[in-house]
Amino acid sequence: MTEYAAKRGADRCPTHPGYLLADEVIPATGKSKSEIARLLGISRQHLHDILNEAKPVSPAVAVRLGKLFGNGAGFWIRMQAAFDTWHAEHEVDVSDIPTLQFA
């Protein structure tokens, strides 16, 4: 089986995990968002905040998502980390921080 690395331009923000959940994962289950929140053991509001990209997927929620959907917590954590890192790299001013050289 051949694996292909996803190629995304450096200027394009990685997808927030909430978008993937709302757009593809939850609809594929045929279950309501309320039912998914109940199965995850989180409030409907917390799930809606994630789906609306207003809250990140925390490690605790990633573990729950990984179990529910069978793809492991790492998938959701890596997706959230890529999203957060991209935003930090575009928003944090590091121009006054030197890069150290090691011998």
C-alpha cells in the first residue's frame, strides 16, 4: 500500500479538528451532535464550541474522540497542534529573539 503525504502550502492554515468533525466525521456516523456529545461524555456546548473552532481539542477530549472513532488520540492532538502552531508562527513576533549557534 502506498502512502502519500498531504501537501499543503505554507501559507494555508491547517484544518481545525472541529471542522473535520463537523463536516465529515459526525455526519458519517448518522448520529446527532447531541448524541455524539453524550457518547463522548462532554457537554453539547463544549462539542459545539469545538465544531465552531472556538475551542481547541484538548488532550482529554482527544482521548475520547480517539476511542469513539477508533483512530486514537494522537490523530486529534497532531491535528490541533498543527493548527495551533501555524497560528502561533503567524501571530507571534520573534524578530527580537536571536538564534543561538552551538559549537
